[in-house]
Amino acid sequence: MTGEEIQKMQTAYTMQSWSKQKGLKPIPVERSEGIYFYDYSGKRYADMSSQQVNVNLGYGNKAIGDAIKAKVDKYCYIGPPFGDEDRAKLGKAIIDLLPDTFGKVFFTNAGADANENAIKIARMYTGRNKVFSRYRSYHGSSFGAGNLTGEPRRYPLEPGIPGFIKFFDPYIYREPLEFASEEEATKYYLAKLREQVIYEGADRIAAIEVETITGSNGIIIPPKGYLPGIRKICDEFGIVMICDEVMAGFGRTGKMFAFENFDVVPDIITFAKGVTCGYIQLGGVAVSKKIAAYFDDHYLSCGLTYSAHPLACAAGVACVNYYREANVLDNVAVSGKVLGELLEALKAKHTCVGDVRYIGLFSGVELVKDKATKEPLVPYGKDPDGVMGGICKKLMAKGFSTYSHENVIIVAPPLIITPEQLREEMQKLDEVLGEVDAAIAG
């Protein structure tokens, strides 16, 4: 098929997520390699968001592809009750990456059902029903994960499921209060959270779940002491602490898991995305030894037909091995430093850049109409004129592929990107931000 035929047939017979369907024109992709993909005209695009922040190891990784091919030759599927070599190896490999308090993994199909099963496990383990999560969060769009989600994409699911309680992120840039330090901000946010826990009935709360670093909702990095403070609240009241590592895990922040940056160990983590880097879908829930032991004598009421799919586990084993053997975390340290310098330069140069936030190769550029007032370029939850979409289209035209959410442009390239590639691509962002400056100036 030609690219035009693919585009026409796809829009005629399939529905695209998070979009009005009329007028969509998906770019047909012919091939990909490294950090790049190419359309049918041969135009090259740098994937500066790793697609959905999941293609951590880029395209065309031979080790991952060969592992999948080898598994296909053996068998493509065997159900969860049966033993499978890669299923066993990947479970051990993930537990080996985690602190020694962790015991077992329950594999899922993706991040959404990882989060759904995590809260089910926490409820079964504690015998409680309420779950806390944050307003500026995205945990998936299925019914349970969508209720866990705090941002506007939860609205179609409402009135929703009883027992899902929301609290606010430590979003210091947008907080109307002035804090003298990160520690002071942490003290404020934790005091409000603890008060809310008490008023909701601490003995009814099964879990507090947070994205270790808030992802698409702004790349909000927790202030000093915040996550250990949540850990302390959980310990005080017997609440399970869950860290959603679906987006931030597997090297994205420069550590294998993002919580390692913050001197904290949760009871449960959820993961997906970077465990197979999009080559085949897979997610999972890693639980502490204490929680794992509970289910030795209590029924684990969790099950999925494709849980721990053999092809996905084969890809996962290859990915975990590649992170280590190719010293990917070392590259994140080097390229992440360059990315931070480039982002700070953009903030200093452009009137439309209110803030930049980054850790490893996980970053966001927050766009404003006015730096002094911090008025966002588009209102919260709305982009009536498609302003941010227009900016992303300008970037795409230059071969810089990414996405935006609210007034934040996500910059999260594959973890194999080089400093030279980063500088080349960020120049394109610099040019487009110059156009935004001019538009604001009128």
C-alpha cells in the first residue's frame, strides 16, 4: 500500500484515541531505526517523546527483535498457569532490580491494568476500600485506572467508583503560596495530606498511589522529603504506598526506577512501557515480600488471559539485559545533563517559557502568556483554539515528533539518544518557541 492508501483506509475503519475523528491525518510510517522513524516520502522524524514515553531503547533493537523471533519459533502463547522460561526469568530479573524488600511480580498487559491490579491487591491485603491518588495524575483510561486518574480524562467515567479520593500535587511553580525552600513546601503539602487522611478515616484507606514523578500532567518532580513523608504517613496508619513507575521507570530518570532518586521504598510499584519498550505490550505489579507472603494463604483474585504473555516476557528479558549490557543509565546521565542545559537556555531565551522541569531524559517545557503572572498559554483542561496542537504540528513539520498536555510540551527522547542528536533536535524546538514568542508579542 502507499502511504496515502494507508492513511485513507485507517481513518475510514479505525478510531484514534484522544481525538475528534473528523479530519485526522495520521502520518503513515514506513520504517524506523534508532531514535528516528520515516514516512513514505522518506522524511525523517526524531522521536522526541519516545512515542508514549515507552520506546526507551529506540527502534530496530536487534537483541529485542531476535528474542521475540526465537520465542515465536518455540511457541507464541501458553497460559498463565503454565511454566515458561522467560516468564520465570523476567520475574526474577525485575525483583533483582528492586530493593530486597520486594518479593514477587504479577504481570499484566499494560500500565492501566497494572494499576487496577495494584489497588485490588492493596484492598485485599488491608481489607480496606479507599484509595488516594492525585488530581494531576494519569494512571490509565480503563474504568478502575481511570477513576484513579485525577485529570480531566477521568470525566467520562464519572460518577465513577466510590472510595477514590483525590489530593493535590506539590506543584510549586503554580502554587499561589510562596515557599522559602523545597522543605517548607514539603511540610505544607504533607500536613494537608495527613489531615485529609484523618478526615477520610485512616482505618478505611487501603493505599496512597502516586506517580513517582507526575508524567504527562507536567513532569512535576517531588520536592525534597515529599515521598519519604508519604511513606511516613502510610506507615503511621497502616496504608500501602504504591508508586506508579509506568512512565518514569526503566531508566527514564537516570535510575532504573524513579523512586530510587528520593530515598524511599514503596510497598508496591507498577510498571509497563520501558519493560519491553513497546516491542510487545507488557505491564506488571511488583509487591513487597510481606504482601507476597500474605497471598501464600489468601486467594489472589487477579487474572488476565494474557498475563505474562510469553512473547512479551521474552522481549522483557532482552530489554532488561540490554539496559545493563549497553550501559544505558550511563548514557542517560550524559545526555540528561546536556538536555538540562539546553532546557535552561530555552527558559532564559524565550518569553513564552515559564518553567522547565527535568530529571534524566524526562522533561517538560511549560508555556505561558506572561512570565510574571505565570498565566498559562492555554487554560487548564482546555485548548479551544488548538494552540498546543498547533505548536506540536510546527515541530512535526521540522521532524521533531512529540506531544503536549495542557500547556506543557513533553521532551522525553529514547534513552539511547546522543548529545549531538539532542542538540540538533532541540534547535528545532528553539525555532518554534521563537515563533510562539512572536505570536504572544502580537
